[in-house]
Amino acid sequence: MSRYIYSIVRCLPDPRTGEFVNIGAIAGDPTTGDWSLRQLSNLQRVRRFVDRPILETATGCLLKLYDEIERHQAALLEDTGEPLGEDWLERLHRDHRNIVQFSAPAPVIANDAQEALAFVFEHLIVDPVESPKHRSVTRHALQSQMRKAYQEAHLDERLVRAKVQLHVGAKLQSAMDFAIANGRVVQLTQTWSFRLAQVDEVPDRVKSWGYALGRFRDGEDARVVDALGNVSRIARDVDLEVVIAPPETPEETKAYEEAEQVFKNLGAEIHSSEDVAAISTKAAELAQSL
């Protein structure tokens, strides 16, 4: 277990009164960059106290933070960035003094950011929809597992391209988490989590991602471009792997079953997060042809 820090995100309908309602929390490890953000599963109770424009401002702030965390984690995967530090959360606490405020950062011991958030929600935030025992898994966690699996398979680091873009035809493109490539792509891998508090948007994201892959599988010209601008050609029958955090709740299962059809139509191999070694082992074998 490691030291994580967290802050509770508050919405103040009228900052002059000092009255607030908790709408979420943020937690992370400043050393490794394992950060996560969680909003209340249902804001119905909050709407009784907060006008819609104010609540939209608050949730918009959370969305921007989520995007910032995603950008930093993507940079870490590409070895081009630094982890968000403790001073980052301290600045959020210090600089937000209006509609949205962050409690003073506090420490908590946990195995990962999701576990830290589970502790915060169980003990400090009332969220009647989400069971406190439910354990979410982020895509960042899956990506980190996949990166480690490639390293343990002794793949040449130069072949493991993270956060690449698959270009299909003249204008269509789609992001891929990993490509094993060196002028030619032998494996594509994408991660998807279905163990989330808010999983209803995941199938639509999978469908959007799968559209470009489907066009490529059907024979349209395609190429992969990595973060440094290197271009690799790709064959329509390239090995396509999907890593998932499997569902636990009925809502998550429904979302997964919808996405599963996309995976199967694309001819992707589906693996749970406990089976990533099978992907990296296959990648090592395929890489011998590069």
C-alpha cells in the first residue's frame, strides 16, 4: 500500500454563506501519477439545494479536471510527462474559492486511487446510489498493467508505441492505447473498463472507436502514427487485442454486452485484466518478424 492524498470537491450555491454540498472527490499518488476523480452517482439530492446553472459550472469544472488527469496519464505512458504532484492538489484547494472549492489535501493509505476514493466515499461522502463496496477500475490502471506486461515479456521498448493514432482513409482516425510496430504494425491493443460508477457512456465510446476499426477491417487504406510522428503501415488482418475490467453489476453487464458485439464484429481477442500476459507473450512472438 502507498500514501495517497485526497480532496473533497464542494459546490457552494452562495459562497457568501459558506454553506456547501459535496459533489465528488479526487485522489492520487503524487509519485506515480495514479490519480482518479469521482463524482456523485446521482445529483438529484444536490439539485434540491443548487440551481442548475451553478451545478453545471461545478460539474464542468470536474470534467476539465478529468481531462487534465487523462492528458497527464497519457504523457506518462509515452514517457513524455511528469506526474501531477501534491502541489497541484494544494493549488486547487488554494485557488478555488468561489462556486467550486476543494478541501485541504489529506493523506490516506491505499493500493490505488480507486481504493482511496472508495474510502473517502464510504466515510466522508453520502452517495446513496453507489455501494461503498463497489470497486471501480480506470482505463489508466489497465494501461499501466499492459505496459508492465510488455516489459515483462522483454519486448524492445522501441517497438511498444503508446497512444497512437490509427488513420483510416483520408480523414477518419481513432486513438489506440498500444501498437507493436517498427514501420509495420503487428499488434494493436485497446483497454476498456466496464467496472465504473458511471458506465452508461462506455458502449457509445466503444462504438465510435469501433467504427474506424471496422472501416479498416473492411479494407480501407490505413496507417498508424505514433506520438513522435513515426508512420507504420498496417494490414487489415493485424492482431487486435482488447483488455477489459469485467463488469460486476447488472448495469455494467448490460454495457459490456453491448460493447462485446463490437469487439466480436472486429475479430478482436478479449482478455480480462488478469490475462494481459497472454497479449504480451503473443506480441513478443509477432515482433520477431519486425
